[in-house]
Amino acid sequence: MSETRLGQATNFDSWKHAYAKRAENLAVSEVRALFSVVSRPEVVSLAGGMPDVSAMDNDLIRTAFDSLMSSRPQYALQYGGGQGDLRLREQIQEIMELEGVHGSVEDLMITTGSQHALELLSDLFLDQGDVVLVESPSYVGAVGIFRHKEAHIEHVFTDADGISPVAVAEAADRLIADGKRVKLLYLVPNFANPSGVTLSESRRDELIKVCAERGILIIEDNPYGQLYFDKQPPRALRAREAEGVVYLGSFSKILSPGLRVGYVLAPPAIREKLVLANESAVLSPATFAQMLISEYLSICDWKAQIASYRNLYREKRDAAFSALEQYLPKVATTRPEGGFFLWLTLPQGLNSKEMLPLAVTELVAYTPGTAFFGDGRGKENIRVCFSHPTSERVKIGIQRLSNVINRQIDLIDTFGVQQ
């Protein structure tokens, strides 16, 4: 009997007749599909949005582990409640307060990463055909979830100041007039994935007003807010409005994605349903991971650790800027003041998705812009993640990328076509 390896395609699926209709909307993420390539040591990966976990103090993690296992192993190794560990939720309050967000510990819930929170919220709010307004471009994981829920994904005009409240109002009114139910606005307001842009101060209150007038719930996903380089971003949307905003946070970028711990702060009625949904999906979020993080926060100067990450990622961003100016002066880029990402716009005629195999041959990987749209756009864009490689490897990766891009520019100039 032959075996099929995980991820290997099959020509015939004997259970195709039994799948739910929504299974048709499951597709391989363009980011995840690159993992087998970027794991090769000779390839410089500018693709996956991974933190530099080598910058963590592993001794502190070991100390937290030893402390937890010597003091509370019977709790750490047991089932927990669907809302999550109370001590950790109290510590999360302190983290959120750094961005002006104040919420009751009762309205906080722990999830298996903030992606899980987004999945639960989508289950609660989205029926087939319901509309989610998103940035243009938007986070690939969110696009995948909304597509799976059979929602209509509407990309709204976004520029260097973030998503446009005027464009949100126009899109919502047009869709409502067409008989659509506009349920959610999803955005990453600080150093957005993938664009790196930050929603300006002047747009934040206006955006809240636009959504409140139309009964649209805002989902504010904020994994990068503490990773600013020079100045802190404007106060969170949730700091300005409690009832109309659900706030998502994560330890993946400021501690470790491997622990898979995120959180959601929601109005009481929504939080009650989220807890029930969480219990239905996973019984309880991973107790051990929660308590290990809690122990780490209690013994570590975590604010100083985050500050060290800011310095590290600032150096890597500057290395990326320097390399782009040297090797790719014809390529436009966003100029983020925090986070992990640059968003490149290629010269006319280039296709980032078609160009990717050539880049891999050149031993560099990136994510094509098409991954961040639900409607096929983004062929002229590339997301560059500078957070994971060393500064020197970032420069090498961009130099290799320039070999591919400049060669394609020359081909278009000479023959009028991309290779």
C-alpha cells in the first residue's frame, strides 16, 4: 500500500464527496509554502515574518521553567479554564496599559496565538457572503481565515497614513446599498503586516466614528505595537473606544511564537461568547505555555528585553534601507518606524510571483504581494521581512534580490517582456 507524504498532492481524493462546502476555500498560504525553501541554510529568507529568537536570554527561560516546575507543576501540567490563567491575564493588563489600553481582567481571554482569536471571532460573526473590510494590502493569515469563512473580503484604500476612513465609509455605504451585510473592519494599525505603515493619529478617531455610525465592529490586531524604533505609535483604537473595538495581542513577537500564546480583549457580551467558543474548540488554551510566560514576566525585566528588540530590529531595518538604496534604487519602499516589514513596489511590468523561482535560484526568498490580497492584486509588490536574518544577511539577501530584479528590468527594457 502506497503512502502519501504530508502536503503531497493526490490526483484522486476518495473523500471529496464528503467535504463541507467551505473546505473548497482552504488553500496553501503563499508564506507557508515557502518554508521548505527558506529552511535551506544557503538561502537568505526575507519571506517569513519571524522574530529573531536568538536575541532572547535563554537562561531566563530556563530559570522560569525551573521555577514553574518546582513551585506549581501540578497546575502547569493540568487542564485549565477556557478563559485562561488569571495571573497571566493580570500581567497582560500591564502590557496593554503601555499603549493606553485599560480593560477588566474579566474581559480578557487567552488564545493559542492571536490568529486563534481571529478564527474564533470570524466564527462568531461571519456568515457566508458577509463583508469584512480590510487594509490594502492585508495580513495573509486574516485573508485566509475570511476566505475560509466564505466572507466577502473588501480591500480599502490604504496609504502611508494607514487605511482611509473616507474610503472605509464609501466602501461600506456602497456595499450596504447593494444589500451586503458589512460586519467587521480588520486592521493592523501599528507597523502593519505586510506594508509596515502605521495608522495616523488623525485617522484613528475618525475611523472609530465611521464604523460606529454603521454598526461595524473593529478588530484591532496589534502584535507589533511595542516594537517601535524611535517614537511610540499613537494610542490604540481600543484605548479610545471600548464597546466597538476588539483588541488582539500576542507574545509571538515580543517573546516567542513557539509558545503560541495570544489574547483578546472584548466587550463583555462578546467575551462571554468567545469563552464558550474557545472551550468548544480547544477545551482550554495550553496551561503550561501560559504559566511559563507568566513566570517569565514575573522574574524578567521584560520591558528592557523589548527595548533591546527595538534596537536590534532598528539596526536590521536600517541595513535593509541601506542595501535597497545601493542595489535597488528604482524600487520604491515603505519606511516603517517599527515592526518587521518593508513593502516594495516594483517597476512597471514586473511580476513578483512569477519572479520568485528565479529569486530562489539566486538563493534568496521573499513573499509575493499577491499573498496579501483576496482578489489577485499585488503582482507588482514584494514583502521583505528584515527581522529574522542578521543585518549582514539582510544586505546579502537584498543584493541577491537585486540581481534578479535588475535582470528582469533589463529584459523588459530590451525585449518588452519579463523572463
